[in-house]
Amino acid sequence: MSFDPAAIRREFPTLDQTVNGKPLVYLDSAATSQKPRAVIDALRAYYERDNANVHRGIHELSRRATVAYEEARGKVAGWINAPEPSEIIWTRGTTEAINLVATSWGLDNLKEGDEILLTVMEHHSNLVPWQIVAGRTGAKLKYIELDEQGRLVLDDLGSLLTTRTKLVAVSHVSNALGTINPVKRITEAAHAVGAVVLVDGAQGAVHTKVDVQDLGADFYAFSGHKMCGPTGIGALWARKDLLEAMTPYQGGGEMIQFVHRDHSTWAEVPHKFEAGTPNIAGAIGMGAAVDFLAELGMDAVAAHERDVLTYAMERLAAFDGMNIYGPTDLSERSAVVSFTLGDAHPHDISTILDSEGVAVRAGHHCAQLVMQHFGVAATARASFYLYNTKDDVDRLVKALDVVRSIFG
Ligand SMILES: Cc1ncc(COP(=O)(O)O)c(C=O)c1O
């Protein structure tokens, strides 16, 4: 399929509907993306034809389910250029992947006096697990600050990183601001002091092709539902040697080699971290999402999104009373525009836009430290994806006129 925005849009059935009597404009993909027919069809085909548990049954359906499930692991590994499919652990999403690392790696490796370096930009799912593990181990939390454009202040990275720093956790792309972080620079500096780096890729593996080896990451976490896949599925990639040394996150079926009365031994990686019946359909659906995006070509997707973002920034910046957060240099910004408008509360903005058929997010975006940094309780956020067009931006601006007519 070549990159034809109108044709791509037709692949997403949810986009073809009216909301409050107006054609839907969906600008909340940073929260979750819509799903193309290819993904919906893959889920249906699995449940209609191949449904069985994986790795257990010696029968045809189980064989088919296992092959499809493991093939999907390979596709997801390829998507981020992981050296081996076995380094991909299926999780419920980014949140569970980070909790896995915080609990398993964190409890094995952190002790009093150690330091965890986070950033003020992080989504709560890359903050709270580290606060919990710091509380349990006595490790100390430190933060990389933000500048006035919501970019990481890296001038003092050298002094923030010490021989006590054991882990750096940083988002690839900010969900609240769209800031694209210079992850490679951070991994190089972290490795120089012997720290490992977890990258929260929830907004990263979505818009561009990611290369975890080039980034120098040690852990990379991402979610299927933000990249055209189903909800309830995501992946943790980690270096094999780290995974092999880590204590399993959960115990149960599928993750053992032998069970004795007083102890058990573990299955090989990745199964050691996949206790219980996994989200088989979800994994297959995430594999289908990877196929869908790969066929379009991420360079074309990224170029289209850049086009729409550039147009959105121009039109929104020209809007009276508009305050846009995040980098002004669009090469540092993903397809997210977080804004406030005069005195209008972001929830009111979102409600009025919804009445015009335009779906945006309003709130703290699970990034309260970002809100505190900018001294606001909330922002409205329009986030764009491959199926959005400049017409959608025009509809957003037109709906904002309605907000202005009410709030002055
Ligand atoms: C940057 C970032 N990290 C983590 C998450 C959590 O992802 P999930 O809810 O899929 O686990 C999100 C979701 O919005 C996010 O945007």
C-alpha cells in the first residue's frame, strides 16, 4: 500500500462515524490509536480458527496458536531491531514492562545509597514503580530537569550521573509535550558510569522505526495499543544477559523448568517471565500492527505526520490566546500539541470540542511533574497519527472558535 492518507483512513473503521452529529476527528492517539482492519481481522481469524493455549497442547490448534504467537514475537523484535526474538517479553503494556524491570531487576540490584536517575518529563508509569522500589531498597531518586520548552536539561548530566547511579529511566518521547529526547547521548553518559538505561518507548516505537541497539538501551518498554495494535499487550525488550540474571517477576505455569517441594527452577528466557496463559490474541494482533505499519513504511508515516504537525503548529500558534507547550523546533517534537487557551479550563475545551466531533485529551496526562514544571493543573492535548490530515487540523481550529465564542 502506498501512502495515501485518504486510503489509509478508510482502513480504520472507527474513524468512519459521526459523534454528536459531526464527522469524528480523532486527535487522541497518544492515549490510544485506532485499529486498522488488518489488526481486527487478525484477532477475529485467531479466535475463529486457531484458538488454543500456546506451548502446551500437542494438537493442531495449539501448534497453530503457538506458531502465530512466536512469529508475532519475531515481528515485534524486528520492529525495534532487537538482536533476538527471545529478548522480547510479552507484557500487558509499557506499564507492566516497567514494573517488571523495577521489581525484578530493581530488587535484585538496588540497595541503600544507590541512585536512580529519572526525568521530570516521565509518565507516572516510569516514575511510580521507581518510587516504590526506592522505598523498598533505600535507593535515592534524582531527576533531570526541564527547560522552558519542556526539553531535558542535559548540561549537568555529568554531575547528576555518579558511580552510585545504577539505573537511568527516561522516556523516548514525552506523551505530555511531544519532546523527542536525545536518548543515545543519555545512554552513552549512563554507561560511562556503569548504569543501565531503561527507555520508556510508549510514544517512541509508534512514530518511527526504533533501533534499540543503536540507541544503546538496556531495557525498552512499549505498548501495542498506541501503534495500531490491541489493548492489553505490549513488550519489554531487554539485553539477554540482564534477563538471564533477573529473578522472575511472577511465578506460575509456563515459567518453570522443574518444580520441587521447596523450590523451582526456571524456564529459559523469555518464558521465565511469562507466567500463566498469555494474551495470545493480543500478541498476534500486535504482530499484525507491525506488519501494517511496516508495509506503509515508517519513513512515509513520519513524513506525513511531520506535515500535519507543522500545519497544526502554524494554525494553532496563530490562534488568539493560545499557549503551546513543548519544543518550538519541530525536529525535537513528535506529533503532539499540548495547549491552554486563555482562561478556559482544558476540561471545558475538551467538552466543547467533543460537541463539535473533535476528540482531544485534557488533564495532566499522567505527567503531574510536567504540569508542576509549567505551573498549570492541566492542558488540552491534540495528538496526531498516520490517519490524521490537515482537514482534521482545520476542524480542530474551527471547533476552537466555538470555545473562544463561549469563553471570549
Ligand atoms: C510515555 C508513556 N509512558 C507510559 C505509558 C503507559 O502505557 P500503557 O498505559 O500502555 O501501559 C504511556 C501511556 O500513555 C505513555 O504515553
